[in-house]
Amino acid sequence: MKMTLEEIAAATGGSLSGNNIEITGISTDSRKIDAGCLFAALSGEKFDGHDFIGQVVEKGAAAVIISKDMECPCPSIRVKDTRIALGDIARHYRKKFNIPVVAITGSVGKTTTKDMIASVLSQKYNTLKTEGNFNNDIGVPLTLFRLEDTTECAVIEMGMNHFNEISYLTSIALPDIAVITNVGVSHIENLGSRDGILKAKCEIFESMAENSPKILNGDDDKLITVKDKYKNICFYSTEGKADIYADNIASKGVEGISCTIHKGDISFRADIPVPGRHIAGNALAASAVGFELKLSAEEIKRGLETFVPTGKRMDIVKTEKYTIVDDTYNANPQSVKAGIDVIAEGGGITCCILGDMLELGEMAAQLHYDTGRYAAEKKIDVIVCIGPVSKNMYEGAASMGNSNVYYFETKEDFYSSIDDIVPKGAVVLVKASRGMRFEKIVEMLKR
């Protein structure tokens, strides 16, 4: 990227001190400084980027953007709020590119859907996508700063846990196509109800043209209610006919699924190398975007069949002892049940190692109880529940009379019991919210 400091000052309403030089990148991390970049001094609860101005200049930063009255050893732009300024710069930079931008949000599956859309679009276009968890008011701008003259389209993931967050992100990214995967119970603690979550997710349409394509999960009971509220909606479904739908869905256990995708008079069969019936929904969203951007059925099929998910999402790890389904990136009731379905359908000895699902508010106890009961109903051979709230999950599973249900308050308490509890040869699902750090359990299982 290339922008002058005068250009950035105008975009942010800031004041420039020093020479009007051209910068070649923007960083918010004092540990990751490239020569010629602009360092944005963000302030948080545990850090203040202003404390590192001297260090970043020594590392090669050409200029800084600040919100404090201070002397700087390089050109600087003074703004009221560096975090807001970051979004202002990103919005200005995004407007330089006349390319389609696809925005994705949803309670479950947005990252997998984002990656699958990018896999499909990359069959025809040079495609930029959100990397990792860069889906908030810092990550979205940093993603947009990676736009280059050779970029032909962009796929931007948007996360949220409060009202007005998606609204702000979409005002920066200015998407041409929006995708909503579903309306679940993630972050219900902050948003009050699923109706509140629906309202927050639909903020993604606010900065779009009225007739812009909106691709929504037609199997979601909340999303289907907006069919008369917005124009140019494409519903997708794995449960019946819709604008685009899938049928003949066949599970191949942990090896993936196959399904037939239909849109109008076009049909094709796809073998998707990721397990779980729910993956067919992600594939439909990706296919709908592909059709919207004029890809052929052959290109879409190739993108689906070569798809590789982001790490820690249904990663299959085979060891001498176990087949591990590493789905530790995050968790909520819908995604945990989907993971349970994957290993239940595969046959053989099954084991679930499940932990706390966070941000569920007053519903947490009941939702954990229901999830444990669901695992038992699916005849999972061994169920391990870990974490303070997962005591409810244990009680739900135990209520079904399964004797191979175990509870541990911490994952450290569980480590010494792994060999005794987890059957050799089992297919093992490991899943919990990100804050539980269950990737450490995966590492223990690999020993």
C-alpha cells in the first residue's frame, strides 16, 4: 500500500507534524514493524502504544499516528482516537479499489464459510481474505490494508459481541455482497435474545446498496423472517428446495462429505474434504457467492473440493492411538452438536472431550446440560466434560444412564487420566471455547 501522510491526515481529520512522506504499510504491533510503515499507537487496558514510539522508529517506522500531546522523533499525525482513525484510514483506502468485497458474519461457521468462499473465488480471481481472527475493528482495517493493485476481490469476516459493531465494520469495508450463516446463541449474554442477535447480524446490510446480493441460510428460523424486509436475498438450504440447495448429502465420516448442489437448471456433485453434514451449508454459501460473481459450476466445484480450512477447525490428526478431530478454535452449542454428529456418523469407538462454552449468560447452565444430553443421545461411547460450567454438561450426559461420562474441573486434572479414560483406537472430538485453551489437550493426546 502507498499513501501520503497528508492524505491520511485528511482521512482521519488529524493534524500532521513533520514532512509529508509516503508510507508503505500500517502496523499496530510494535513487534512487527517494516521499514517505511506507519505505526498506529493504540491504547488498551494492558498496554499503550505511545510507550513504544521510540522503539518502533528505531525498527524502521517512518511515521506514527498518536492521540497524545508528545514529541515524536519522526513525522506524526495527531488524532482524537487512534483506534477510530485506523478505521477511517481503512475506509479511505478501500475506496481506492473498484473490486467486489464479500462480507461474512454469523454465530457459527463464519470462518469456515469465509475460507470456502475464498477457495471458490480464487479459482478465477486473485482473492484477498481475512486471516486468522482478524475480524474486529482492528483486524478488518488491517486486512483491508493488504489490498494491492493485483487484488481482484476480497472476502472479509466480521465478528461481533455487541450492537453496532457489525454496523461499524461494514461502514469500513463497504461490502458488495453479504453472507449470514446463521443466528445462534453466541454472545447472547450481551445481546439479550436471538432476536437481538438477528438485529445485530443484519447490521451488515447498512452500508450496502439496497439491491446488493444478500446470501442467507434459509434453514435458520430467524433469518427466514427477513425475507420481505430486504431486497435481492438468496436463501440456501440443506433441508429443502431454495434459491440454491443441496441434497443427497452423504457423510464419509472424518474424511468429509459429498453432496449435490442445485441452482436453477444447474446441478453438480461435490466431494468436500471436511467432515460434517453442516459443511454442506458452508458450501452452498460459497457456491452462491461464486455464481453471483460469474464463476462456472466447474470452477465452484474445484474450489469446494480443494478447500483447506483454517487450523483448529475440524483438523483431523491421526496418531498410533487415536484419530483426533481438533476443533478447538471456538465453541457454542450449535457447533459442538455439529462436531458430535461428525464422529457419531463415522462409526467405530467414539469419544468427546468437551469444555465450557463462554458468553452464554443466564442460559449457560441449561445449554451445557442440553449439549451433554445430546452427546449421550448420539451414543458417544466416552464423554469427558471439563470446566466449571461443564459440570452441567456432565449432568446432562449422565442423566441418560451412560456410565462412561467423566467430569474434571480443569484440563490439568484430566491429563493423568487420559490413558485410562480415552479408549485406544477411538475417534476423539476435542472442542471448547477459545478461552479454555483445549489445544493443549490435543497435544497431550498426540504423545
